[in-house]
Amino acid sequence: MTPLVNAAFRLEGSGGAALLVHGLGGGPYELQWLGEALHARLGLTVEALRLPGHEPGFAMPHSGFEQWVPAVHQAYAALVAASGGALVHLVGFSTGCLVTLRVAQTGRCPGGWR
């Protein structure tokens, strides 16, 4: 495992893909171990974004749901477009679960839901 880093990351794979969304007080490092495992074991392209307002450090974000949902939707749409029709998973941790559920609830994800 590589050292944890609080930065967005992308691991290119050869099959489907997964978008990882971190929690309220954290960052992409919360899901780095999972992303590396999905990439190594399943060959998925894995992308983890840093939600708006979540700068490196220990301060609580100066942003909210209104900024996070569109950011996740945009990242998901870009990953779907780049996947060539392969299945793209949304994975959320803690508050990231609520954000991904909201994106799913709106039904605005390209390619529909499977």
C-alpha cells in the first residue's frame, strides 16, 4: 500500500470503474486503501475526488450538500463517458454515502442505473 495522501487520485484500469466519495471531515485518503484494492484485484479504473471545500488540513469544510452533489454528478458523468459503456460504481463513505444516494435519487446519471 502506498502512503496515504489527502489528494484526489485516479488509477487506470481495464474493466469497469468506480467513483469513490469521502466523508464530511475527511478526504480521498479515507478510501485510498479500497481504491487500490479494487484496482489491483478487479482491474477497475478508480477515481476519488476531493469534495468542494475539503482542503488539506483539519478544518471543517466551508461548503455543503449544494456544492457536493453537483461535483459528484459531474465526476460520475465524466467517468461514465470515459468508461466506454462499462459499468461504473458509485461508492460513498460516511457523508459520501448520502451524497452518492442523492445523485442516484435524482436519476440524472448517464447510462441509467443497473
